[in-house]
Amino acid sequence: MSVNYKELLDQLYYETKDFAKYGKVANYIPALERISGDYFALSLITDKGVLYSSGDHSIPFSIQSISKVFSFTMVFRKIGTEIWDRIGREPSGTAFNSLIQLEHEKGIPRNPFINAGAIVVADMMLSVCNDPKSRLLSFIQSLAGDETIHYNPEVVASEKATGHRNYALAHFMKSFGNIHHTVEDVLDVYFHQCAIEMTTDQLARSFLFLANEGKNPINGEEILNPSRTKRLQALMLTSGLYDESGDFAFRVGMPAKSGVGGGIVGVIPRQLSLAVWSPALNERGNSIAGIEAMERFTTYTANSIF
Amino acid sequence: MSVNYKELLDQLYYETKDFAKYGKVANYIPALERISGDYFALSLITDKGVLYSSGDHSIPFSIQSISKVFSFTMVFRKIGTEIWDRIGREPSGTAFNSLIQLEHEKGIPRNPFINAGAIVVADMMLSVCNDPKSRLLSFIQSLAGDETIHYNPEVVASEKATGHRNYALAHFMKSFGNIHHTVEDVLDVYFHQCAIEMTTDQLARSFLFLANEGKNPINGEEILNPSRTKRLQALMLTSGLYDESGDFAFRVGMPAKSGVGGGIVGVIPRQLSLAVWSPALNERGNSIAGIEAMERFTTYTANSIF
Amino acid sequence: MSVNYKELLDQLYYETKDFAKYGKVANYIPALERISGDYFALSLITDKGVLYSSGDHSIPFSIQSISKVFSFTMVFRKIGTEIWDRIGREPSGTAFNSLIQLEHEKGIPRNPFINAGAIVVADMMLSVCNDPKSRLLSFIQSLAGDETIHYNPEVVASEKATGHRNYALAHFMKSFGNIHHTVEDVLDVYFHQCAIEMTTDQLARSFLFLANEGKNPINGEEILNPSRTKRLQALMLTSGLYDESGDFAFRVGMPAKSGVGGGIVGVIPRQLSLAVWSPALNERGNSIAGIEAMERFTTYTANSIF
Amino acid sequence: MSVNYKELLDQLYYETKDFAKYGKVANYIPALERISGDYFALSLITDKGVLYSSGDHSIPFSIQSISKVFSFTMVFRKIGTEIWDRIGREPSGTAFNSLIQLEHEKGIPRNPFINAGAIVVADMMLSVCNDPKSRLLSFIQSLAGDETIHYNPEVVASEKATGHRNYALAHFMKSFGNIHHTVEDVLDVYFHQCAIEMTTDQLARSFLFLANEGKNPINGEEILNPSRTKRLQALMLTSGLYDESGDFAFRVGMPAKSGVGGGIVGVIPRQLSLAVWSPALNERGNSIAGIEAMERFTTYTANSIF
């Protein structure tokens, strides 16, 4: 099929921008709360490396939970299947920061994309590399081909000051023996990764390896082998949008990951990567206009993984 | 890619048959308990209608929960989005017959493929057609192109005599107003659908409309439009194998539905449908050799939805 | 201490009657819904057998869950400690008709005074006597010294027609093997016991054996030995008012049992039995004016079990 | 009734000492783990102030959760009913350190005697007095009439190093706004109170105010008024032994509080206070020989609150 992606992104921009009014910008830290809900960006990159964008696609925003895909990928490369001794791979069925399942399941998070799972991944990063914060940043920069990507120190500080729920999760898992380093060290890594800022252009590019059978399209480096690439996308599909993952698969039909900064990035294997950003969230913490735009994208193009 | 499917199915037959020894045949009713754990069958049909099979592909077995895809499809055609007022579309995170989530969520089942969801679908069938049991059977016969498909009355009788958990689910949802007919009538439909017997050849053929953008490949009839076909497959991917759905997506990467009779049927959109049968189940109620065969299928062919 | 109980009951009648306006009469069956919220009765009987009353103490009302004390007593006499193989003796921490704990605890109800526990007791009654409905009624009549006490058949019929939650509980426990007779037979006993009608005078008298170290004060018959009498009162204190038991113990400090008909009966060992009736319930299903009257009773007399 | 308490305590000592072999000494911190399971002590003090003891009644041990009664009493005096805005008064139905209920109930602990509740009480102590650690110790010393009672700094250090679950509870409640001071300050108070060491003689004496309508029998000071004294005992009865409270009420029938150091202290209002100590615990964290001794005490004397 031949689609004029530039026209389509512009159309989606105008059609779905106003859905933001039904949502609410994240307000748990000042650095996020003051972001205007008017921003809206869409970026698409094909497996040939051609980039199309619409709206505020050059403005960096807090990627928050989208970073969980990067940190998981780093650890998956190093540790492989041993990950699954300490993290499950089932949808959680409960909110992203719930402690209930952890208690029933003895400190083993359901999957790597709920907060508890990502905190265990941060703990693993501390075990497999010396300076995980700079290593993670370099890794993302190399995927996006852009060395300007950075941490926002104000966001880090805010997360540390207010992240009581994440401290609770980390201490709770430590009580089950599933955190090996100190809670302070682990959350320092975790809060930094959440505070990375990127544009939708950068995000679309950095996820393109998933649509390229695991190879970085910029330099051909194998990030993950094809089998692991498949498996990571399956995790994204079943668990990438918190407890809205099933609904997102139903409406959109793309493996994707969202963050409370309002970003969502998805891929169609062997075809394309698509990033959207609109800061107003629905009650489950996902970008309300972002989901709408992505659903229309797969409906209008009759293209999805299904 | 060009794969010799007949050779591949035979190879998978020999490689994975013995995994059955790690599982256990369902024993909650005599009619299932007495099935030999030695049966093993694989059937694949391409979007061109070419059928390949290996093993016991002509022996009918109890399709059990696989029937939920057929009943849901019938109701989805008739009622469409109104379904979602009474059933969710998120993975459940708990066992297929759990009542816990129902209580927290006021009688709304998480998705149409857990027992509670399928019982609501059976209730909807009673509302949209006069004789749902015969209508469902005709529908399946037309999808499979085979009028010999039938209910097993002994299985129906056993389910009625021992299905206390299903009675509990139905009465519980009725207490929330989410069952409109009598519990007896609803479960009569539900127990019948679970007692349908089919071969893997018939199952593969009857799921082929999903790989054919919603059209029955035998007669070209549109069963579901392309958008709804996508959505149904998304539900199968996130919720088709009970609380092992995430793991199955991770290992196999196909939308699929399993049953405690030991059958699993999956599809790769626009390509093929694959049915397997081995009665020995893992502890989550899914065919242990069946999952192993399907994982090797997508790994060896480097073909999945991801 | 010397208290003029008649004056005190009259005072409590006037002081607390209007609390009923903050509550709501039970409306799940027509026979209860149509009861006027204006009724208010208090009856007290001392260990010497002297009866004091105020308000509508001669009007029979539906005793509902108060009957669980009578049925439990009957079974406790016959079976003794074997009861505890099938029922726990801990407060439930959840609502009276919750299924969640049952699922976590494999069909063993937390205590005999939540619905699930009382349904198991009804099942036990069917095992230990031929005609439990008439035996239970005779037992209550002998305790109260009044043969006019009866079942209300309209209430029985209503409970049967609308008691979906109780059917769900019974089927659920049967799926765990904790109901030995048919669900229909068990619930027939259970719905009958809930439909017994008594006045506060009769209720106060029928609970007096608890304040008399287990002996029926009318004829000296030992209903329970002193040790079991203590134990039954402990169960009432920790579990007699659904998930408001802790609060009731805190405010009132008497072992007691409530019902959704608006009755509450409590005892102070070796002293007295006190029954109140006001049909308007708080959100946990207990009589709002009834609790208020009982709290003032123990506060004004500085008399409680503590 | 006239009982020779000295003889009875000696008899209970010999009859129940060996029950310790069915239990296990707490092993979560070294300072507790190394305590011999052979210790056994019983102390009883009457409302006249006469003390009877048997066994190791002069050896101090870690009172752990028994301290929750002292801290709660201090705060109850100062704040009164405002406590109930931040803590419930229902039995929890779950283990003493569970986070599940906290999540369902938005950070409000079920009662002041589960860990979460006692941590909120510690937070309140920081609000109502300048130096809660020394104030609490003075308060206990004055109740027991013994200035040698002290904190064990080794136990404090161990609790801080290993108390991940308590850190999780405190951070979790802080995320709901129910902890007002820093987690470190609050847990410093909490870990200190758990590390107080007392003998059974001291414990029996320090609880005697509860059996004396709230007045310190040593100097006549009103610790709590009679109404609050009743209410505190009701809390102890419904929630004093973790999720074994119902069972303890059933078997023993005294308001009491236990600790994982193996101590239990109970009272019979207007009569006596009884403290026991045996370090071996049952699976719910209560002294196994201690409960047995207390059950026999109330059975042999036919004396309880019921």
C-alpha cells in the first residue's frame, strides 16, 4: 500500500488534537504539571529511514515510562533469560504502581513495564555495568543518532522528593530479596531514566530497531536477535500501556510503550515506528489524544500487526 | 519465504510429542479424563486454502474454551460495540474461573475469554437469536465447511453435574444484573458450546477467516469487517490463553485460543491458521506439547505477528 | 449497681429514635422494603428473668442474620469442634457477602456469621437432623418460651427469587467440596431461617441462655456448656456485626448479633440480654439507631464486658 | 471465686512449657534469633496489687508489638477521637505486615495494632511531644513502677538494617499523605518502641491500669477515663493478636496484646492482668505455649470476659 505519511500525520494532527481537552496533564511533580496541554506531535519513520513529522516534533519532553523499553533492552542483551527468575511476563491486571500483586506473588513483579518491574531492571543494570546512568544515556543516543539527549535534573530531584510509592515498591521487593543493591542507588538510576527528555522524532528513530528485526538501522549493529526482538514486542503489546494494554491492543493493534509525560511510541514490524506526544492523560495515565491518533492511524491505513 | 509445511509439521510432531509427559490430562469430568494423553495432531491451512496435517488430525476432541471465539464472533456481528457495556477487554491477571475480579469490578468480566465473559456472551446469544445452540453449531459448520461437527451430550451432562464454579460465576453476575436470562438457560448454552467436538483440520479451517481479513475463504462471506477482525485478534493475543496469555505472546507471538481439551488454534494474519491438539495440560490449563510446537513453529519459520 | 432499666430504656427510646433518619431500610426484597422506618423497640431481660421494654416491643420483624446464632448453636451442640474443619473463627475484614476471601481460602468461610459460614452451618444442619427447618423453629420457640414464633413464607419466596449472591456463595463452596447437600436444599434451610419473625421481647429472652452460662433460664436445660458459651460469645464479639464488628466492640462492648431487618441482640455475661429494633440501616447493614442506643446503654450504665 | 494463683501459675508452667517445641523462635533479626526457646514465664497481678509469678519472670525480653498498646495509649490521651481520621478500628483479616488492605483503603490502616497502624501512631507521637522516645519510656516506667526498663540498642540497629517491609509500609502511607514526618524519623521512634525490654512482672504491672478502669494503681493517676479504657480493651480483643485475634478471643476470652518476642499480656477488667513469655512462635507470630497457658488459665478458673 502506498500512503502519503506526511499528509496523514497532518490530518491526524488536526483531527485528534482537541481530544486533549478530555484529559489532564500529569500533576504529581511541578516539572510535569507546568507543561502546556496544547503540545501535540507525531513522528513516523519507515524501515528505509525516511522520517515524517507533524506538530511539535522538535520539542523534548519527559519520556518517563517509555525509558523502561531502553533499560529492559540493555539488560535483556546482557542477562537474557535469567531476567525471568526475578520478573514475570504477564499483564498485571492492576494499576502501574500497585503493591497488591507483589504481595500475592512474593515480590516478583508481573512484567518489566510496571514500575516494580522496571525498578528490578534498574537493580539489574547496577549489577551488569559500572555506571548505568551514563551507559543508558549513551545507548539511547546511539539508537536515536543524537547526542543531545539528556537527563533533566529538576525532574530527577522532584521524583526523589515525591516518589514515596516507588520507595515503597523498592523496599517491599527488598523485603522479599528481589532488590540486591541499596534502595537509594536503585531509585537513583530509576528516577534518572524517567527524567530523560526526547522529541517524538528522536523517539521514533530510537524504536526503529524493533521494526528492523533488532538491528540499529543507522549502523547495522544487532541490538537484539530476531527472536528476542519478537519477544520484546510481545511484552510491549500485552503490557506496554499499564492496565490499558488490552484496550490499546484492541483499538490500535501495535506493540507500544507509553509514559506519563504524554508520549507513546509503537512499531509495526518490518515497516515503521510511530511516536506521538500530547501531555493530557486519561485516567489510566496514557495520552488521550495520542491513543486516538494512533487508533486512527491503523484504521485509516488498515495496517496493524493483526 | 517458502516453507515445506508438511515436512515442518511432521518435524514438530516428532520433536515435541514427548513434552506431553510433563503435563496432565484434564480430569474434572470423566469424559475428558479418559482421553489418552498420547494423541497429538497439527493442522495448518494457508490463506490459499491448502491444508497440511500431521498426527491425529482426523480425530474429534472437545474444543472447550476454543468455542468462546465462535460465540463471541456471533455476538460481535450482531451487537457490535454494545458488548463493551457488559464485558471488558483487558487481560484478567487471574485464573480463568476466578471470582475475585468480578467482585472488585461489580460483575463486569475482564474480557470475553475468561469463563465469566463467555457466560455473559452466552446470555447475549439468548437475546439475539431464538435457538443459540443450533445457530452456533451451524455457524461453526459453515466456517469449517463440515456438517458433521456436533455436540457431545455426555460432556454436556458432565459439565452440568459438576460445573459448580460456573454456576457460582453466573449467579454472582446475575446478582450484579449482568445476566439477563435464567442461570439454567445461560449455562445450558454455555455447557453445550464447550462440548462441541472438532478435529484440528476442522479447527484450522474454521479460524481461517481471521487470517483472511474477516472473510470466510470458502464462500467469501464477510464474517467480520477488517477492523473488527483486527480487534478480535488483539483480544485473542492479550487474553486467549487464560493467565498464560502474556507468556504465550512472548514465546509464540500469534493470536490464539486454547481449551482444556488440549487444543490451541492460532493465526498469522493474511497468511495461515494453525491448530494443534495434545490433551496433557500444564498447570495453567493449556496444552504443554501444543505450546511447545507452536513456539518452535514461529521460531523455525522466523514468522510471527511481531 | 442499681439501674432503673424501664426508665433507662424509655430515655434511650427518646434520645436515639431519630437517628433512624440517617439510615435506610433494607430494600433488596419487597417484604423488607415496605417496613416503616419509624418502628423502634428496646427489650432487656435480666438473669433473674425480669423483662423491661420500650416502644414497639410486641411487633414481630424479620430476624435475618440474627438467626445465625441459633443455627450455629444447634450445630455446635451436635458436632462440636468438628465445625472448625469447615469454618474459620476469624473476623472476615470484608463485607458479609464477599466471595474474595472464599477464593483465597479455598472455600472455607472465615466465621459462622458471614453468609458463607451460615450456609455451611445450614448444610451441617441437614446432616445432623431430619427436618432442620422445624427443628430450628422448635429450638428458638423453647429458648423464647413462645410457640407463636414462625417463618414468614413471603420472605422465604422473595429470598429465593432474588438471592443470587447466596446461590453464588453456595455453588462456589460446593466447587471446593465444602457443601455436602444440594445447593437448593441448603438454601431452602438458610432462606427459611432468615425469614423467622420475632419481637424484641422474644429475642432478648431467647439470647438469655448466653448470659446464664449456657443454661436455658426457663427450664434450666444446658444449651451449651460454660466453655462453649464463652466461645460463642467471643465469636459474636469479633464477628457479630459483619465488617463493623470491631467498631461495635469499640463503641458498645457487648457480644451481639445483628440482622438486616434492623434487629440487634447483645448480652452482658451473668447479667442481662438486650434486644433493639429499628429498621433503618447504616451502609454496613446494621441498625443505625440500634447501635446508638446500645452504645449509650453501656456508656450510661458504665457496664460492658470490658 | 478463690483461686490460689501461685499454685495455678506453677501448674500452667509445667503443663504448657513443652508446647514451645511446636513453635519457632523469631529469626528475622539476630538479637531475637539467639534467644533460647526454653524460657518460660508467667506473671499475674490482681487489682489489689498482689503479684504472683512462675518461671523466668525476672528476665527482660523484647516486647516488640506489645509496645503498641503503650504508644497508642499515650496518643489516645492527647488526641482522642481525632485518631480515627487516620486509623480504623476493625480487625484486618490479613497478616500484620500486609500492604494489600492499605492499597484498597487509601493508606488508612485497619487498626492501631497492625504495623501500619502503629507506624501512624509513631507519627502522631512526633506531633504531640518533643522527644517521643524518652517520653514513651518514662510513661512505661511509671506504669510499671520500675525505672530500669530500657531500649536495647542492638535490636534497634537490627530492625533498622532489616526492616524493609516497615520502610515500605511507611513510604506507602506517606504516598497517601498519612505520614506527616519523615519516614526516617517515624521509623526511628517505631523501631525504638519495639526494642524495649521488659520482664513479665513488669508487663503485668504496666497493664494493670486497664483492669483498674484506667487508673494507674500505683499512684491513682487516671491514664484513660473508663469509657476510653473500655474502648482500648475492645481494640485489643478484636485486633491484639494479629490475624489470630478471633481465634484467641475464642480460646482465651481476654483482651490482650502479643509480640514476636514471645510475650502476651492480657487483662480481665476489674480483676487482674496476666503476662506470659515463651519465645517459640506459631506461624501467625504468636507465642505457642503462651496462648496454651492463657487458654488453660481461663478454662480452669472459668473466668474470662464472657
